Amino acid sequence: MDLLKERILRDGRMKEGNVLKVDSFLNHQMDIKLLNEIGKEFKRRFSDEKITKILTIEASGIGIAAIAAQHFDFVPVVFAKKTKSKNLDGELLTSQVRSFTKGIVSDIQVEKKFLTPEDNVLIIDDFLAKGQALMGLIDIVKQSGATLAGCGIVIEKGFQDGGATLREDDIRVESLVIIEEMENGTIQFRE
Amino acid sequence: MDLLKERILRDGRMKEGNVLKVDSFLNHQMDIKLLNEIGKEFKRRFSDEKITKILTIEASGIGIAAIAAQHFDFVPVVFAKKTKSKNLDGELLTSQVRSFTKGIVSDIQVEKKFLTPEDNVLIIDDFLAKGQALMGLIDIVKQSGATLAGCGIVIEKGFQDGGATLREDDIRVESLVIIEEMENGTIQFRE
């Protein structure tokens, strides 16, 4: 997706520890026009699937998933929660996720009633690196008995092993851009 | 907003302690068509303002704000973060917020560069009860030097004092529905 590559090269910022900051357009401030193009591209890639529900995880996946859902016949979006609030009172599906940017392990949870065996689920998230969040979401889809159509990722760090591991497990992962290498202040995309 | 009232009466669930659960369509699972109608209604109410940025807070405000932004000429959406991650490295605007559902006080933060004195900001959130989150967001807008156009709220609990306090302070608050009373399993809306 050239538009996205150009935007990453223009506005992304690299930091120590293979961190790519895209907070000016994707996950702190959100460029809604860009999100619309991202949603269209997810639809193009998953046009062979009849998606009935989009699953994502708070917080940065939510805006991307909500805008994308408009291109999938306005299917409902469910977002997994990272903290247990008093408001989560139904039967829960939970999975454990390690966050490398935040340095913690936490439970993520989805109320069971929002994912049913009749659902064909598209998982959407902003980043794929080691794949922890995605594996947690996939685990929750499996627990629900729903079918997993695949995962739509905005930016995959191809030099980390999450994407490869998931594809070896026959999970369909569609990443709009894959970064092959981030070194010396330059970004190489995978062709 | 009749569509929203009907949906609350049909799918909302009341719980002890004046809790109204709308997680099947607003803040865990999101009905994207409904969110679009909500966005249109915010635009209708703030059509006299030239909004340049929408500010919300993770997590449940994000989907609502992202969809609403499409009706405000696709202005950028910024969401305040509740946890401090390694990824927040710029100069921050912070404010303290007490969450009654989660029982904790926490800092919320926005990178300073995303709100400028040239901005005319619309704050959007799902609920207004005691107004803590909203007051934190308003504080952040004030610190940034931006102009606050007002606050667009999906559901206000009129029997709690947040809305009244804010309006006394001359903050423009537009709530799409205001609940006057929730008692004995019935909901009374303010006309």
C-alpha cells in the first residue's frame, strides 16, 4: 500500500529498540482519511470472505477497526478489553498477552455473547511484531467457536517473528506494509 | 435522538449503582451504523462551529470519535491515553481523572504537539455522569491554548451532577440523550 509507505517515510519516527512511532497519524492522533483508505484495502484483500464481525483490541485498534467496518457492510466491531472493570459482568473469554512496549503481562477479555460459532471473524490491529496481542485475540476467537477468516494488520515488523509464526500455523495474515529492516535511520519495506 | 433512545430501551441493561450497560452497541461491541447516525447528529448540533480537531479518551470514545470525524470534514482525532507507555516520549499535557467504574485515579495524557492554540476542539465521549473524564479533557484543551468548541456526549446521566457543573462553567455540552431517572428497572429520558 504505497500511500501508507509514503506516510510512514514522511511522518514515522524511529527510536531505539526497533520502535517505529506513527502516533501523528495512526495511534495517538488518527488521520481519518488515511484510516478510510486502510479500511478499503482490508476489504479488497478479504473480498473473498463473508465477514460477520471485526475483532480488535483497545486502544489503538479501535479507530482502525471502526472505520474499516464501514467497508465490510457495517458489521459490528468488538474490542477486547485490557482491564477488568465492574462493567464486565457476563461470561468472559480471556487470554494472556504480554506487551513489550509496556513491559507487562495482562489478561484480555471479551464477553462471550459477542462472538458466536456462526461468526466469521476478521481480526484487525495496528501493529504486528512478536504477535502477542494477535495470538491472544486468535485464542479468544477459537474459544468462542467462531471461524477466523484472518488478520488484517496495518504495519508488520517483518524482522520480528510474529508474522512468520502465525503464517506457519496457517493463519491468514494480511499486512498492508511489512517493514523488512529498520536500521541507521532508514526503513526498508518488503516487496 | 429517538433512534438512540429506542436502542437504549431495547438493548440497554440496568445494573445496581445506577450503571447502564450499553456494551452490545456502544462500548464493547459497537454498532457502526448507529455510530454513523450519532456522528451525523453531533455534526448537526455543532454545525455553527468550524471544528479542526476532535479529542476523546481511550477506549470507548475512540470508535465514536473516529466515525464522527467523517462528518466534520475528516478532521484528525486525538485520543488521550490512560497509561504511560514507552511510546509517549514527547512533551505531554496531563490531567488527573478519577474513574468511578474502575475505582482508581489516573493520569491521562496527550502529546502537546497534537493540540495547538490554532485548534478549535470538539471533545467527544460515550458517557457523562460525574464528568471526571470530561473535566480532565477540558483541562488538557485549556493547557494547550486551543479553543474548546464544546463537548458531544452520547449518553448523559442527568441525575448525576457532571453535566450541570460543566454548564454552570459555561462549557457547551451537547448530550444526544439525557437520562433523568433510572429506577425500578425503567428509564426516564429528559425531554
